[in-house]
Amino acid sequence: MAEQLQPIRGMADVLPEDSAWWQFLEEQLKDLVHSYGYRELRIPVVERTELFKRSIGEVTDIVEKEMYTFLDRNDESLTLRPEATAGLVRAGISNGLFHNQRQKVWFTGPMFRYEKPQKGRYRQFYQFDVEAFGFPGPDIDAEMIIMTQRLFRRLGISAVTLELNSLGTPESRAGYRRALSEYFTRHRRVLDEDSERRLERNPMRILDSKNPALAEIIRGAPLITNYLDAESTAHFASLCELLDDAGIDYRVNPRLVRGLDYYTRTVFEWVTDRLGAQGAVCSGGRYDGLVEHLGGRSTPAVGWAAGLERLQALYRVCGGEPPEKRPDVYIVAAGDGTLRPAFRLAEQLRDLRPGLRIELNSGGGSLKAQMKRADKSGAELALILGEREVAAETAGLKALRRESEQRDVAWRELADVIDRELTAAAS
């Protein structure tokens, strides 16, 4: 017997019994962003490696350690996307979407990072991204945050806290980086290898360190809020006023810097203590310089991303249940000459009632075996076609979820009778 092949470590299969959770959350997210006027933009899984080095930043864990990068047959360096924002910006530039235009877009799909697999963190993971281009004011930042709060409220998730900060402009951050460099240089003897390297190139990345031995040193570091320029301070104050007016609770966290170099001004995270070490559920912020940095015209931009695995896990922990995707009707074809009429009847019903979920028994079997399958399917109704029913152009209709007598219904009346039965079952 041949050796069984196993999935790649950190890349999981989504089995049919779990798919309902995914479909439910994706439907909720899509309905939410459409209600705010956002449109879908799809991007490739593979991009040039340079895109992520220029956007995310070379002195980041993602670029230094986690990207799936390879040479194609033309010796061009390509990378499986580790995040979506850079690809969305590239798509906007490539297709002229930002010239004298404002864009509100969303995207969902798999991302890839070579991380140590653990609960809530996978090497192939799924994100839902929402981005707005061409909006410079704090009002769009507020819309983004209010939208995410509405998502949690819609899902019945209360176990989240909003953390908020401003990173200022690249110019104002330069002074902060100098202060950080001086501070961490004084504590250089306790820095680990990663922090030593970041000290020389981008000391703000040290604030992202997960090394518990550095926690006390990081707590004593200078605060970015003391180095903000006047315009960024006013932008942040206006954002806080809008959130206060909307009744959004938040905590200003001056240590929140995010792990990507392209962020400017507003950054935010929704965090929870219900998922163990993986506390961030939804994160985002403003990146006003990224479009120009990647070769486009200067374009203000802001966005957020939610990890679907973590969002699903939090939804389950908070007691959420997805709607069942079970058939409405299961058609039983028992007896010689019944299969072809059953096929025709199933398609006629689908034509008459688009959206009606119909499962037709496949693989034959006795009447008893087929009725067991009908019950196991979760269908509300069974339609039974035997030789007698086919000859009379009727079907035996049996309610499977409540006590009722089986009765014969003419084919021409079935659609209306099914409507009434399903309405009665739902009431």
C-alpha cells in the first residue's frame, strides 16, 4: 500500500462540517461592507518579492523570516502574499484606480507566512481586508472602526477591546526613532539578537518584541505620543471625538505600533483575552505614503484586516451558531423506472423555485435505506417516488421533523405545497 500523503504543516483542510461556519462569517462580512459602499477587488496569490520588501519593510519578521519566496523559471523572485494591502495598492496603481478617484474596496483570501504553527496561527491563513483610498480626514478612520464594531455587535461578540494609537508622520517619527535608538542603546547589553539588528535599522520594531525578558525595558521606552506633529495630534483628537460621539469604547495604547512599516497616523487593534496568546482579532490603520512609495501618485489610504480563523474561533467561544445549510427537500426514488422521473421532477422544482435546496438520492438503495438517508440529511420534507407514484404523476410527501401523515401530491401542485409546508415548519 502506498504511503499516505499528509497536509503541509500549518496548512489545514476545512472539512464539510466546518464549512458552514466559514460561509456564515464570510456572508456576514460581505453584507456588512456592501452596506457601507465597498466593492470587491480580487488580486493574485503571487506577487514580485520586491513589492513586499518595499511595502512591509525589510526589517520586519514577515520579510526577514516568514515569506514563502522562490525563483520562477525566469529567475524572477516571487512570493506568496503574506498580507493583502500591498497587493491591493499594486492593483490600484497598475489599473489607474487612484487617479482623481476615491475607492472603497474589500478582498478576502488566503495568506502565507512561514510561522511556528499553533492554535490561531497557521502558515496558510485567511483574511478579510477592507481598504479606502483618497480620503485624508479622520472621518474615514472613524468609519472603519465603527464598521468593525458593528461586525462584532452583529455576531454577538462582546469579549473584545479596542486599542488605539497614532504613529504620526514619517517626519515626526524620525525624532521618535532617534529617542528610541538612544534609549535602547543604553540598554544594549540586554537586547536579544533580533533587537540588536533592529536597533541599527528600525528601533520601533523592538517594541514588537515578544521576548518576555525585554518586557520591562520596553515598558520604560519613550512614548510616541510625545513626538507627534501638530497635524497628527489634531487628526487623532478629531478621530477620538467621532468615536466618542458614536459611543465606541477604546483605550489609547501608546505602545501600539503594528508590525508593518507602512502605517502612518491612526493604528488600531481589536483584542480579546478569550483566545489565549493570539489576542488580536482585527487590526488596521492609515498608510498615507504607501501608494506613492510603490510608484503611484500621493494618495491617502486606510484599512483593516480580520483573520477568519481567529474570528471564527472567537465567535464559537462566545456561543455563536451558524445557520444550518441542510436541504429543504430530499427526493427518494425507490423502484424500477423511478430514477429518470425523479431527476426530471428535481430539475422542474429547481426551475420553479430558485433557491429551494433539493437533494436527490444517489446510489440506489431500498425505500428504508433511502428514508434513513433523507432523515440524516436534515431535510424538512421527503418526496417519495415509487412505481405507483410515477404512474399517477404524484409524489408521496412526508414531513421529517414533525408528526404527520404521508400524503400524495400531484406533480403540478408540488411547488406550492412545498412552499406552504416550509412556511408552516418555520413558524
